[in-house]
Amino acid sequence: MAPGVKLIQKVSSTLLFARIAPHVIPALDKAVHRLTRGRVILSAQLLPGVILTARGARTGLPRTTPLACMPEDGGTSWLLIGSNFGRPGHPAWTGNLLGNPDAEVSWKGRDIAVRARLLEGDEREDAWRAVLRFWPPYATYQARIEREIRLFRLERR
């Protein structure tokens, strides 16, 4: 584990982080991604990340969201975690994927067409265990909210 990761995990588990991060991190990620023509996502220096473009569930308009992800199978599929930084409501992008599962991700500078699938049952439990090994603060997020954090698997289409 890289130096400082334990400290970052501890900080990212705090309520203060949950209040501030949703307003700062996505804006920085979008700006850096745009300035580097898709080659860099700032937060991906710590956790792997994608820029998700999905159609809005109500409007049908494209919605772009930078997200941490857990790559699977060498980058042929990805797990997205709807943690919302441990805040009560589901993040909007999860509703968009439920309504419109065909989406696109920018991954390491490449745009890739994907189909999202909400994980349930045993498949979700297996993925949740893997996610907690990958980034333990997700357990803190789940512990402070009543809703079940949504997990999606994105697969190339």
C-alpha cells in the first residue's frame, strides 16, 4: 500500500469529508479531465476512476459524472459504487443508470461504450466483499446510512 493511503482512507471516512468532497472533487476531476483531453482524472491518482456519461432518467440528456471505480478483468469491466460519500440519498447517476443502462465511460483516455447492471443477491454480496478489500472506507459509508449502497457492473458493449 502506498504511503499515506491509510491516512487518506481515515480522512475519507469522516463526516466533514462527506460534506465537502461531493462539491469539490467532481468539479476538479471534470476540469482536469477536460484540460488534459481525457488523459487525467485527478482523484484517480488515489483510486481508479472513470468519467461516466449516462442519459438522465427524466430528461434523457447526457449527464457526465467523475466516479471512483473498481476495475475488473484488466479494464474490461468496472464496478461502480453508489456510496454518495456516505450521505443518505442515492446519487443521481445511479438513477440514471437504472433508467438508461447504456452509457459511456472515459477510461485512461479512451471512450468506451458500456452497459450497466445493478448487482443483487449473491452477486452483489461477492462484489461488496471485493469492494471493501479494495477501499475499506466504503464500510464506514454503509454503516452511517440506512439505504443499501447500489453496486453496478459496467461491461463493454
